[in-house]
Amino acid sequence: MSVAIALTATLALSGVFALVAVWMPRLGLRKHPLASLVVATLGAVFAMATIVVLIGAPVAFGARPEWWPGIVTNYYLAMAHRVIGGPYPFTWTPEWTYLFGSLMPLIALGAVVALVAGLSAMPSARRKSVVIVTVACSLLVAYLVAGVYAAARTWGGIPL
């Protein structure tokens, strides 16, 4: 349950932040489409870099391939523990999973910023914006699918 709440909270807070940053009347990026394009690109790169770090961590620490579904779940449990104070299995998981799992909200933040800023830049740079918006949507779908998987695995409690 805590993973689902944290997943919803990170998406909602990322959305509010992105909308305020882009649509704010005086300081927002809405009136500056080229700056919106730069911010959208940086948001997508930020989210993808976070995914690369999260995928690279188990490889660097020597995790076996059969552990990967559990690592994804532990990443989301770490995110839930950081965001809403949910339970986390500190006693039987490696400490690096908590450290790297705490980076999970950065995927949502980068992808949502890329999506909103990319939509804002659409009138001036249509082709580039379409690519960025497509990448951002793909990142959000991957984040949601993995989050729903982790929420389903932890719905009745933390798995051993």
C-alpha cells in the first residue's frame, strides 16, 4: 500500500512542480519556447541518467539476474520509505538498494518536467518536441509499470 501511495505522491508533486515552472505567469517557460525545449531536453536526460544509475548499481554490486525483480521492489520500497515513511526491509536487503532506491522520485520529476516543457515548446520546435514528449511518456509509462509491479508485490506486506 505504501508503494502505491508514494508512487501517486511523487507523480502528483512532480506534476505540480512542472506545471508551476512552465505555466507560471511571470517567470514560467510558457512564453519562452526555446528555453522550454532546453528544459525539456534536460528533464529527459536527467530521468534517463537516473535510470542508468539504477540499472548500473546492481551490476556494479554483483547482483544475480534472478534478484532483479526483488531489486525493483526494494527500490520502490526505499522510495516509499523516503517519501511517506513506509516500511522498508533493512534487515535482509543490501544497504545499497536503499541508497539507490531513494533516487526513484527523480525519474518522475525529470520525465514530467520533460513532458510539460516539451508540450510548451511544441509551437516553435515541433519535431524536437514530439521526440522529447514521446521519450518522456515512455519514461513515465516505465516508471508506472514498475511501480504497479512493486505495489502488487508488496500489497499484503513486504515479501521475504
